[in-house]
Amino acid sequence: WDHTYSIDEGINTYEEEKEEETPGFLFTLSMVSIIVIIINWKRKK
């Protein structure tokens, strides 16, 4: 049983899961940005 091997495996799984979550994360981020823009725009009016 090798420490470095298990660490690499953990990093690989983490990165794979992160890649799958990225589209959803970007979608959430863009939605938040749009809401902030709308709030700021309504305040200016």
C-alpha cells in the first residue's frame, strides 16, 4: 500500500468530480450575476 498512489488517486477523483460540477457551477454563477445586475439596474431607475 503506497501513500503517494492513494493521494494521486484521490486528486484524480476530485478533479473528475469537479469537472462534472463545473457547468452547474458556471450556470449558478451566471444566474447570480444576472440577478445582481437586475437589482443594480432597478436601483438606478
